[in-house]
Amino acid sequence: MTTKELFDQIQAKKSMLCVGLDTDFNKIPERLRSMPLSEALFTFNREIIDATSAHCIAYKPNLAFYECYGREGLEALEKTVDHIRTNHPEQFIIADAKRGDIGNTAKMYAKTFFETMDFDAATISPYMGSETVTPFLEYKGKYAIVVALSSNKSSADFQLAQQDGKPLYQVVMEKMMSISTPENMMFVVGATKADKLAEIRTFCPDNFFLVPGVGAQGGSLQEVCKYGIIKDCGLLVNSSRGIIYASNGDDFAEVAGQKAKELQEQMAVELAKL
């Protein structure tokens, strides 16, 4: 998917919403927990997806929530991706994996996500250098999403450390930009760091940002858009718990759809300013 095609979806749906599928077996409704584990996880995801797809333009399964269940979890993940591809083919699908390893290993990770599992993008931790990222850049229409400035509290331990008068996250982003283009590179910038977005846009004006932290983590959509939006939007704003766990009853999918619609309507207001 090109950035133009992604922006076309944003315009068509008046939404920049990415729904995070952080599916925890212990948090899904009781009626689903009576099913075999793989079926339960997939059924929950399927109902969430079908209820929210009209209001979002991307889904982001967090791989830790599937890998922890072994074969059954991975089976549910594969069925989830297949369901999106078959029934909602316009959606952008992100593997939230935060992988980061030397070149030959990174090559296998890229093969896993972009060939075996057919994701559009994968999140990457760049700590081991550019070779952790370059194999992901070899796939046309696919994206490396590099963690730059995350929304968790302890991100300041390293990401804000100074190197040659610049915060480390800026050093990372500038290096990543030197080996890529906006057509194959995005960055993770947390919504709880929204005040940094204007500063980041001065040296990174064209790339899409994946922005977690809106909703349950307290990030402000309006501030994210104020400081981070560009003429082609340039934002994928993620909400996970605030949507998928808005209800733990039998109406969980319906309520998730309502929450997604509420966010989409707020996004439409911001997008109308472009």
C-alpha cells in the first residue's frame, strides 16, 4: 500500500484510527472463554473487526498477546489477518512486534511478517543499528515502523538522552530517514509526548507517524493533530484498550463499534481542517 492509497482511505472514511488488537484471553467476555483458546481469541477479534471496520483504516495486533499462547495463539493471529484480508481488504495491517536484531535475523523477521503472514508493516526497535531495519525496506509497498519516542513513562531513560546536542530519538530518526523514504518508513511517536510533535515535524516533515497512547493512556487526539498532522495527514492514531475492552459483556463488539465511531467523528473534525 502506498502512502497515497493510505491517505485515500483516510479521506474516504474521514478517519486516521488504528485499532489495536491486544487480545487477552482473561479479559474477553465469559461466553467466549468457554471455547477452545484459539477459537476464542479469533472469534473476539473477528467480532471487534467487523464492528469497527467502517470507522478505522488500520488494525494493529500486538504479537505478544498471541505468542504467549504458543501454537493456538499464533493460529488465532493468522486467522485474524486472513479475516481482515478477505473481508476488509482496504485495511492497513501492522504487526506490533518491536523486533530488532542483526541483519541475517532481521531478514527472517521481515520474511515472517511480509511473506508468511502478509502484514503491511512491522514495528522495529532500532537499538542494534540500521541493519535491524534495512531488510524490511526491501519489500515494495511494505513499511518499517521504527520506535522513536514512545508513550511509556520510562522511555525517557534512553530516548531523551543527549547525543551531540540532540535527543537520542532525533539521532535515531535522522539516521533512519537517511536510509529510507516516506514510502517505506514510519515512526512510533507516543500521544503522551504530543508537545514534542511540532519539534519532530521540523526535521521529519513527510513520514507517517504511528501514534499510540490516545484513550486509556491519556493522550489527547486534538493535541496530536495540532502538532503532528500534515497535508496528507501523516498520522495513524492507535487506540486499543479503550475500544476493544470498552465492554466485557455480550455487547462488547457493539460497544467497541460505538467507541470507534466516537473517535472517528472527532478525527473527522480534525481532518476537515486540512
